[in-house]
Amino acid sequence: MKDTTIAVDVAKSVFEIAVSDRPGRVTEQHRLARDRVRRFFGERPEATVVLEACGSAYYWAREIQGLGHRVVLLPPHLVRRYVVGNKTDRTDTKGLLEAFRNQDIHPVPIKSVAQQTLMALHRLRSTWLATRTARLNTLRGLLREFGLIIPVGAHHVLTRAWGYLEDADSGVPDALRPVLAELIHETRDLEDRIHTLERQIKALADQTPVVERLLTIPGLGVLTATALVGYVGDIQRFPSARHFASYLGLTPRERSSGYVRRLGAITKRGDRYLRMLLIHGARAVLAGAQPRSPDRLRSWARQLQTLRGHNKATVALANKLARIVWAVWKHNAEFHLTPIA
């Protein structure tokens, strides 16, 4: 039974399961309630279980793996191509079995509870930041309608807005003042939550040895380092630094044929959040680089900026930072800037 493959369509309440003993043939079909799934796999002999890397898939992968099975997670957007006909739970499981046979589809590694904890903290922070930005823009726009202009910069909004509310002659209608005051209190509460969450991320970073080494890389802070640990997990699965940069979507898109090779803009594949953090880190490094930087990394970035422009130099530097991350992480060594001779 070790050659048996079981495809599972994960859902909230009803799970569709297809059992195949040889490629191209489904021998069993089961439709189980959520509370019967663990018992089903506990009674089955050792097999290969294939799931889509979707919501709650990491939890079920750990649970099924603990029962002695080999679990494989596949990217959902690649499995979708193998679904024939209408999209149903049954055709989804058959598509999983077909996608599993394709060796060019790389499995998604199973994340641990610690990794998912870091991911959850980063997602909560992103959500609260987006909500805070929306509140600040709303406050700025409402005051603008009464001729009250707030300077550019998020740090000006709450202070200036509260000053306008305290000023009886500012022109803010009396009916609007209590509501705007509630909006300001809500925004400050969001900022306090974000600061508390960032301190929690910092505490988890202090418990992770690899984060300390990643922080030696220019442009990488606690947020970027912990996000890399949470989202990437095992760096050993990338055979080279270019594979890691490609995983993050920082390598050029290629359209080649015959003797003609065409390279375009970056692919933007992979996780958008990680790519955003690395590009912002590259912007910080480039902004702090002096015209005559003493190290080779910043000097190279400045020359590229002069030659290709700021945006292209930023993305190229983010690509290089990703490669440095791979080297530091894989070889368990700190990064040291190389001075110009």
C-alpha cells in the first residue's frame, strides 16, 4: 500500500477523498465530515497523501503526517490546470492526482506551528496598517472639505486634526467634532496595537538564531528577517541563490526561442509581502549610500543607479540582497561588507 496515493480536497465541513492505487485510476471515492477525517487516515495503511496548499492545509498536513503518512502539498494555481470539466470536489481530487504526477510542480513545504505564528503576526500587522492608513486618509479628506489642509506625512495627521478640533474657530462643524474625535481615538488605538505586535515579533526574533545572522545584512530589519523565516522555512530546498531570488519573483521574465534570448521585467511571482519588504530595504540602502561609498555593495548600487535609474537599481539591489540572504542563511555565517581597495 506504500504506492497508494490519496488526494484530499480540504474544506470547512465536508472533505472529498480519492484513493488511487496506480496512475490514472481512482479506486475509491469518499465524502467525509470533518470529524471523521482523522479516523479515516488512522485506519489506512501508509500512503502518499496529496493536498492543495490552501486554508488549513498546513494543519491537516501535520495531523496526517503524524499518523504515519507521507504528505505532499501542491500549489493551488498549478493544480487548477488539471481539473477537467466542471469544478467540483470530485474533479478537484482527480486534478490533484494528475498534478502530483508532474515532476515540474514543486511541492510546498509544510510549515510548523512556529512559522505559522510568525506569519499570523505579520498578517495582522499588515491588516492593522492598512486600516490605519484608511482612517488617516478619511480624516485628512474630511478636514480638507472645510479648508483645513494637513501636510504630507502620516505623523502630521493626528496632531493637526486634534488641534483643529480643540480650536473653536477652526471651522469644523460642531456636529462633526465628536465623530472626528472618535476617529482619532480609534486610529491611536490601532497604532498602540501595531506597536505592541511589533514588540511581540521582536521577542520571537530574539528566540530565533537565524534572525540574528540575517540582521547583519544591510536593508534587513526585524520585520524582514522574521517574515523570511516564517514564510520560507527551510532554505536548504533552494539549490542556489538564483533559485531563491526566482522564488521571490525578483528575476527577469524570459521569452526566448532558438538563438534569440529576451529578458523582460521581473516575474513578480512568489510572495508579494516578502518582495515588498526586500525592495523597501533596498530603497533604504540606496538612500543611505554616499556618492563615494566605502563598501562594494553600496558603491555598486550607486553606479547602477546612475546608469539605469533609481527604480531599476532598487530592484537589482533587492535581487542581490535576496542572494545574500540565501548565502548567509545556508552557510550559517554573518555578512560582512567588503571595503573598496
